[in-house]
Amino acid sequence: MEYKNFTSLPPEEEQSFVVYERTSIESGKKALTLGAICGAVVGVLAIVFYMAFDPPKNAHAVESESELSEDTAPAKAGPAPAPVEEAAAAEGEAPAAESEAPAAEG
């Protein structure tokens, strides 16, 4: 790699800094390589740990309905309440929409 003038110093003095520039470039390459290796190792370890261990079981979760006893089973709900219009018709009253009809014309 050819090093170019990177300061305003005379070329003779600037050549004395080439050693530091070379060291800086080599250190950057080593750091990048070491970082990539460490990242790969951590990634592989994460995958190994994920695959090696089973997830913890939830003690509160119920796996099937057969495990429910009558004490813990939810109460059975009764029939659903009838809509308001059907309840009014069953009692003999007219639904609200019909009771607001205009009076007979005449």
C-alpha cells in the first residue's frame, strides 16, 4: 500500500509518521477480525443454548379439559338473554320502532 501525503508537513518529516499509519491500519484489521470471530461464537452459543434446553412449563396453564375438576371448572352459563324486541313481542308489547309511527292520517 502506498502512503500519500496526509499533512502539511514536508515529505521528509511526513515519512516518519508512516509507521503509525501502518500500525493503525493493521490494528483496525485485527479488531474487525476479532469482533467477527467473537460475534460468531456468541451466535453459535445462543443457538446451542436455545436448542439444548426445553422451555419452562407454565404451572398455571391447563393442558387439557380432562385435567379440570368440577371444583375448578368454570360455571356453565345459562341460555343467552333474548333480545329486547323478542322480549317485548313475547309480552304483547309493540317494539319501540313501531310505537313511534305517526298517527293515522285523516
